[in-house]
Amino acid sequence: MTHTNEELFERSKTVMPGGVNSPVRSFRSVGGTPYFVERGEGPYVWDVEGTRYIDFVQSYGPGILGHANPKVIEAVTAAAADGTSYGAPTLREVEIAEEITSRIDGLDMIRLTSSGTEAAMSALRLARGATGRDTIIKFAGCYHGHSDSLLAAGGSGIANQGLSGCDGVPAGAVADTIVAPFNVIPEIDETVAVVAIEPVAANMGLVEPAPGFLQGLREACNDAGALLLFDEVITGFRLAHGGATEWFGVQPDVWAFGKVIGGGLPVGCFGGSHEVMQNVAPLGGVYQGGTLSGNPLATAAGLATLEQLDREAYTELNRIATRLATGMRSIFDDAGVPAVVPQVGPLVGLFFGDAEPTNFDEVKD
């Protein structure tokens, strides 16, 4: 039986809010009918009508190797044959933790989760537990998943759906959340537990940190005894072999990862030094757990992905991204269309206008 995108969209709207399981997929902010994907291979996806698309989305980050990467498919197939979930530790959990921690100085231990939202939420709880403080600082336009405390002035779907915030989040949930403008070092006092940031603000189109900004945050956190959290759900193992920590040479206290480390399956992790991670249960009083955390399929896909991302791979990713950014700039220039195409390593963005934004207000303008 053949289907059309329009038919499936109408059908899906009767059983799912907006017809989708994540708001951005509804095409509400851009108009039109979403394409329903039937399969993907490499840089392409095919919809249910047989139309082939060049896919620049790649599942919003996890598909760094392209769709249906043979080594990832082989690893997941082999893992599934042995069972999909045990509720018990496995060898691959140890191996992926070793792989992730080996890439970043100061990252001694991690705890696996099932999403980037869980990773950021757990990292926030860890920071509060480790410091004994409650206040958090985040930056307008940065997105750290959909946990209540971190939704204030968020980027990603919160921004492109035209929402100022989120209904259902009580005032008390964000009472200890301070929102600061990106690229401005906020006042950090001894009540602040953690400063959370996307080191490159990819969830508001791709806004680069100004020279010295991240290092300034590091120093300000040190002075106040607050922890610095890098949300590397997007930048982690995409920006460089050692993520944003390697790229910028600034080391946070706590990290959150997702997307790439799962190779297309649901996964995330948070981590830090031995000292910080001693606060996580069962060693300490900060509870975190999950039935499917570290499940065999996600760890198999993640390992198969990371094993292909050696330093030479990042050289190639940078080359491709530079070619894309250069070509886009040339096309806009030739057409006389004012546009800015920022690039940070393999990350490429696009803003229409003459000036490159430096914060969320400028992005919205």
C-alpha cells in the first residue's frame, strides 16, 4: 500500500499532538506538510512518496556518519541478536565510558542516560548536590533539554515555535534560574551552584562565543566556587575529537553529552572529575537512574560511531563544512542577498542580514 505525506500527516494528527512526537517536525514554523521518511542511506532520505532528499538534518545531530552506516548497522544487529535490555551491567557500557573519558582531559567518569535532556537535568542536579547551592545561571537562547528548570528563555523548539516559555512550568521551578545574555559574563556570587552553557550556541542558529568569553566564565566560576557545565549534546565529538573542551581549551567541571555518542539511538551521558562524580548514587546522595540507561543497542551504536571518529575524520568533516559554508556565501553574494554563514569547525549556520548575531536578542531581530 502506498501512502502520501499529506495523508499520513492528517492521520497522525488524530493520534499525536500536532501529528508529531517533537514540535519542530510539524513544519509549523516554516509551513507546508512534513515529509514522512521511509528510509535513509548516507546523505539521503526517501519519503513515503519515493522522493529523495539531500538530508542536512541527519536527525538533528546523531547522524554524523550519515544514515544506515554499515558498521553501526552491523553492531546494532549483532547486539540485538543477544537481547535488547537486561537491567544489568554490560561490557559495552564499560567500553563506551572508557572511550568517552579517554577523549577529554578532566572527564574522569560518566553516567549514561537515555537522552540529552536527562543528561543535562542530571548534571544540574549533580552540580547542586556537589556544591550545596541552589541557584543556576543559563544563557538566553541556549537549550538544555525540556526539564523545567532549564526551559527559561530556551532556544531550539521553544524559539522556533514562537513560544516565550512553557505552560505547565510552575514559577517555583525556575525561581532559582537566572538567565543571562550570551557572550556577557554574568555576576556570579556564592549562591550560584552552576553556570550552564552551550559552548557554541547551536540551538539559536549557531552563535560563536566571543574571544575570551568561555575562559572568563571559567575564571568567574572559580572565584565564586560555582561549577561550570558545558552542555555538549551538540558539540560533543562533533566539533572535535575532544569536543568543545579541546576546541576552545577551556575545561568545565561537569559535562553533558548526547546525539553523536548514541549513533542514532536514544542515549546521553553526564560526567566530571572523580571528585565531582563521587556525589552520584550509589557513592553519594545525588540520585540518578534509568531502566534503559546504557542499554546494549545504544552502547553498540555509540561505540561503532565513536570508533570511526578518529582525528582524520574531523579533518574531513572540517573540509566538507568549509566547502559548504564557502559555497553558501558565494551563492548569497552572487544573488545579492544579505546573509551571514557562521562556521565553527564542522558546524555551519545561516542568518539573513548583514551582521552576525552575538546573542539571542540579535538572533530574534
